[in-house]
Amino acid sequence: MTRRLALPALLALLIPGSVAVAQDPPIDQGVRIGITYTPGLRPGMLVLGGPRTDFLDSARTILQRDLDHSDQFEIIVLPSSEDLVLGIGMGGETGGSGGDVYVNYSLYAALGADYAVAVLPGTDSLERVVTLYDVKGETELRRVPLPVADPYSEAFRMAVHRASDAVVEAVTGVPGIAATRLLFISRGSLYRIDADGANLTRVSAPGATAFSSAWDPRGTRAAYAELESGWGKIVLHDFATGGSRVIPGTEEQLNISPVFSPDGGTLAFTRIAEEAIEIYRYNLARNCCLERLTVGRFSDNLSPTFSPDGRQIAFVTTRVGGTQIYVMSADGTGQELFAPFDYGVTGNSDAPVWSPDGINIAFHRVVAGSPQIFVMETRSRVVRQLSSAGRNEDPTWAPDGRHLAFVSNRTGRRQVWVIDVETGRVRQLTRVGEARLPAWSPRIPEQ
């Protein structure tokens, strides 16, 4: 059997299925409903009501879900009552936007809130504003204007996502992950989806078979493999223009699993050839210079991932028998075992991905016949298991370094799920026929 015959095994991952996605799915975890509850360790976030319009109601729905998905707050939802929620005519300090709005800090504190957030009309009749209040400090912390737009448009949703991330940053010091997107494969096509499960969009051309994708560090481009007749080329797609081009030198052999360096100047990928499976890199900045980084010597090397400083590449190799995770310098030197394992006891390890802060590497490892998600702390090399239900594989980090997306069949079909590494809370992101190989974007820049 030649190396080229490995393609059917790869294509077997792309099982056909229908593609569908729900808009504005309900918040199914982490929300406490009612006017009395015992706050947890996370600060309580009260989502305020206000004037009811399509624009404001849609913004509040998106905002509440974004803050819930940040896993930073206990979300407090009150019965619908504009007067009660806003405290109009009930005393308290004046604050927020839009004239006669009274922020009843004492009421919100009694409900267990540390913070309160509102989407209200601004001082301009055409303006809408997201405003965050510090309940205990009785101050306004952050005000984020929203553009006037169609409340069902992609631009409007992304504006609310950015406001949500600003609220998270004001409280925690780190922006949220709402204004991000993910790529994944379904039925042989590359799709893009917002981090809240909305706006499913095909990226790859109809008729082409796509496989294994990656975002560039700015969130404006993606690289992915396009497979045909046993070969696979690396395609670079620009989201702003919609244009695509093939990376020179990848028209031959089977090239998969591209990944960008942190500065966006280099693209590393796996080449499956007759004689070996090796890791190559291409200089995007100079648009030239294809270079091999590994030399197998009767072993295979694949699935590269750059460290956040760009100095190292973690990868998978079979040089120790089964697949395990090694690390090397970005120029291919200094290759050594990275993730510890017990020979004959620990299962194969695959799909490593470095966290944005460089503290951890996530990967999947076979346990009792099924892949499960693991995280290794890079300094101590301590490994811990995050999943156990079903088959779980192909992790990818959110830009906050706290959340991971991965593929799981725990509900019967392979779908993309998200886990909060700190609390273990899990939520389903996609609801397509089948989903594989997710890639999480950096924060999407404003156009």
C-alpha cells in the first residue's frame, strides 16, 4: 500500500449529513431564574430590562447568552417588568443612558447582583448603548455604543458580541470570546459559524472536498486542505474579498493540517508522500521557500502547532511506536518528547494545539479504546483528562485560553462542543449532520 492510499481513510472522516443551525438557541445551562437565589463563587450579573423594541430585545438576548457562555458570571434573570428592573421612580442614583433611568443599586444588591448590564436608547434618538454598572460600588463602569442596523444582520450581531466582550473585559481584565468564529468540516465542505452557533456559512467552493483548516492570527484569512483524486493542496482564503489562492508547491502529494505562525509569516503543514509523512513550512511573507522540517527515518511526523512566541512547534510522531507528541524548534532542530506517556499503557496521542497564553497544550489521547480530551501544563508536563463521555477529539483553543472546542459523539453524531476548562461546563455548538476538525478564530477585527 502506498502513502497516497491513506486518502480514503481521511475522507472517511467526512461523513455526509444534513447541515442546519438554529438562530438564537435558548440558554440551557448556567442561568438562575427568579428573584431570589444564593450566589455562587462567580459574581452575579443582572441583565436589566427596558423599552421593548426588536433592536433592543434582540440585543438583550444576544448579550445575555454571550455573558452566560463566558462562564465568568452567575446570570440573574428577573420576571419581565420594566419598572421593577430599571427602578424607575424608585429612588437610587441616576445613571446609564437615555435620560430618566434610575439605577436602583440597593434592589440589585438584594437580588444577589455584583454587576448589572442594560441595553438602552442613548442620548441621541438613533443611538443604542450597552451600559455596565458596578452594583456594590454604585458606579457606571463601561458604556459601549451599538450601531443602528438591522437587528437580524450579521453586522449587528457582531457589534453586540463585541459589546459583550467589552463587558467581560471591564470585570475580569480579559475580553470575552463572543466576537469569534469557528471553522469546521461537514460533508466534505468547510463551514464557518459564530461562537454562539449562529450564522452558518460555507467557506470552501461547492464541489471541492475540504479538510483541516486554520485561522491566521488576525482573523482575516484561513488556510485549508482541498482534496482531489488522492492529492491535496493548501488553499489560502481571504474573508474580506472572498478570494482564494493555492500555496505554491502544495499541488503535489497530499498536504493537510496547515497552521499559521503567530506573526502570520509562516505556514506549517503535513505532507503525506509515497516515502514518508513529514512536516513542511512555507514562507508566506516572501511567498516562497518550501522547506522540510522533519526527517522520518521509518516514522511519520504530522499535525504541527506553533507556540505563541513562534519559537517552537509541537507535533505528532510515530517514532516511539504509536503516535505521541514531540516538540522542536521552529527551524526543525532539537526534536524531543513533549507529552509524557507510559509505553504499552498510555494510548496514542494526537491533534496537539498550543493555548494562546502558552501555558497549556490540549490534545486527544485514546483511553479504553476511545479518544478523550487532555490538557498538559507545558512547564510541569502534568497531564489531566477533561472528557469521558463518548468519543472526544480534535481540540481547539478559544483566544481567552479558558475555553476549548472539540468534536464529540456523546449525543449520537459528531458535533462541535465547547468546554470551560476551569469549571468543566460543556455546551453543544453545532447541530449539523456531522462535524469534524474545528478551528477557533482569534477575535474578529472590525471591518
